[in-house]
Amino acid sequence: MASNVSGTGFRGAGREAESPWAASWTVAAAFLMVFGGVMAVFEGIAAIARDDVFVTTPNFTYSFSLTGWGWVHLILGALVVAAGLALFKGATWARAVGVGLAGLSMIAHFVWLPYQPVWSIVLIVIDGFIIWALCAPRRESPA
């Protein structure tokens, strides 16, 4: 218990990552969030503007309207970009929001598999990395 107490009091809210790797994983996650979010926005615009751009698979278990999924990707992509930019600025809430949005993005791209299979798999992997990078344990020291 004595390791948690310093000469000036308890270590508290003003904690920063002591390892440069922790900060760089957060920056990498923020960059990938902005990149993935922009790509999701473009997917959404393409699906809303022209449904005939995508090839649909008949009798797929998760068949939904492409225009509806276009709006989902557009809104979710904009939220992911906003959370990624907030991570660049160091907002503490952006880490938890980023994990949640990356999880929602994984689900959205899983359902998007019949329309763009390769790109969906790539973004599912990127979202998995984002979740790992934002949840990775960090060694912290007093600021």
C-alpha cells in the first residue's frame, strides 16, 4: 500500500503515461479511428447516392436496405472521426467512447460483409486493433 502513496499525497487524477509506447499506441489508435471513420463516411455516401454500386448477395441472413446501411455507416463514421480527433487532443472520455464505437463499427462491418467482403474484413481487423490499443494497460506516474 505504501507504493501508492508519495510524499505529497496520493497519486490521483493528474497521471500521465510514463512509457512512450503507451502514448504511441493511443496516437496510432486515434489515427486509425480517423482513417476508418473517413472510409466509413465514404462507404455511407456511396451506398446512399447509388445503390447499384454494390453487388448484393441473394438470400444472405442479414439482408437490409443499402440506403439504410449507408446512413448507418455515414453517421457511425462521423462519430468515429470525432472520437479519433478527441483522442488526438487528449480527451479522457474519448478512450471509452472509442472502444464502444470501434465495437459498433466491427458489428456494422460484419453485417456489411456481403457488399464489400475484403474491405469489411480489413476494417474489422483495424477496429480490433483500435480496441486493443485503447484498452492496453499503461504504466502511470505522477504528473
